[in-house]
Amino acid sequence: MNKPTLLILAAGMGSRYGGLKQLDGVGPCGETIMDYSVYDAVKAGFGKVVFVVRSYFRADFEKRVRERYGRSIEIDFVEQELDKLPAGFTVPEGREKPWGTGHAVLVAGEIIDTPFGVINADDYYGQNSFRILAEYLKSCNGKEGAFSMVGFCTGNTLSESGVVSRGVCSADQNCLLTSVEEHHNVKREGDKIFGDNSAGERVQIDSERPVSMNMWGFTPDLFKEGDKLFTKFLETKGGEVKSEFYIPFIVNELITNNYATCRILSTPDKWFGVTYKEDREFVAQRVAQLVKEGAYPAPLFN
């Protein structure tokens, strides 16, 4: 049986944080959040890690990654650039930003042929989350349209330093995802959680409501179907300088078209990440506590 692959989206420039937060050490020996994700992925049974990067920092990034855990798991790299487009399309004048998380996934289509997970480089997801996702992906070998998403309780995903955006999920009675609605300015107000829905209305969000933290599971046919949707996206929005093609859009479209199902995999883990500079101290303290409890060795990789 093929082991699943983990695709790490590391091409973001971390504009709010002010630099390449993917390489910012938060562990006792300089480990990054991404390092802990790779460690958890190896432990959970993933067989390969693919990093989506930008060409301008690939050399330094690849050198550091290979030195740190190149002996622990097979690794590969793919570049997300503005001009990686289907034939017949060009980058509109003035566009500087990449085409979004959906495009970031699609650029890896040539090197992934197993069920695979997708995560952000700068989010901590937890060991249970990786184990749950890996087990489900292993059950999807040879299948098509068998997607999944690790759903975190909203109350486990907030930042103490400011507001966040979260993809609030709806599901049917079989725990299959029916839609993801982006909510902005999500924060705790007293003992309740509020956010702005897609209509701009301020609404309360149940603390147990599952949200997407961009931890997805896909079968490799996603690439073929996603490429079709990206072409349609470019036909309508390709001339815009800020339009983005997101993973939830792909998932929503393929669910609506009855091509795929997406199972919500519940996790008890608490998310944390460096959304703002002020988050870094909390993250470092949380990692230090996990090391103290024996969840991780220090240093993480020898």
C-alpha cells in the first residue's frame, strides 16, 4: 500500500507577520512550527513531504529543510509562480500576488500520485490531527473523489492577539461537508465567539462548530478536476490583479457537482500559529510545554 504524501504550502510571504515566518524558530532548539508538522507527519505514517515554495527563496529554504530532516523522510519541492498557468493564459499587468491556495495545490500535480494531505507551513495542527488524516488517506488508496478535511472546533482556533478568518463548515448527518463559508474578524467577545459572515453580518459562531484550518485530504484525481476549474476561473477572473483561487472553492464546486464527497474528520487538538508578531511568544511557550510533557524531543531531529 502506498503511504500518503503531505503537501506543505510554504509559498506565502507572511505579510502580516513581516517576513518568512516559515523559517522563524519557536522551539527550544530553533525548530519552526513546520518542523513539528513534519515530525508529526512522519510519526503518523506519511511517506513523503512536498513543499510548495517561491523560486526567490527556494535555495535557502531547501538547504535548511534537507539538513534538518532530509534523512527522516523523502522530500521534494515545487514552485508556485505567477506564470505557472494553463496554455493560452498570461499574467495580467500589475499582478504581484500568487493565484491562491488552490493554485498552490495544483502546481504539485506532476509529482504526487498518492492520496495526500495539505497543510499550511505556519500552522500547528497537533499529533492527533495528523494521525486521523493519515489513517483516512490510507483508506482512500485507489479511490476517486474521496476528499476529507480535518475539522477543528472554532473555540480551539482563535488568536489572543487579534481577529482571524475562519472557514466555518456545514455538514450533513453523515459528517460529510456540505459547504465552507469564510468568516472574517472572528474573535471571542466575553464567553461567546463572533465573526462577519460572507454577507458582512456580525454573527455568533458556536465554539464547537467545525472550521477549516486548511488541513485537507485528497485523492490524486483532484489535480485533473482542479485544473478544469482553474481554467474556468482564469476565463472569468484571470484579468484581475488580486483575484485568488482557493482550496474551498475547488471543494465546494466538486461537492456541488456530485463529483466528490468530503468527510469532516474531527480532531480534539488545539490549533496555534503565528498570525501576528505578538503570537510568537505564546507559541514558543506552548511548544516548550509540549516538549516538557514529552510530546516532542529536543532537539526535534538529530
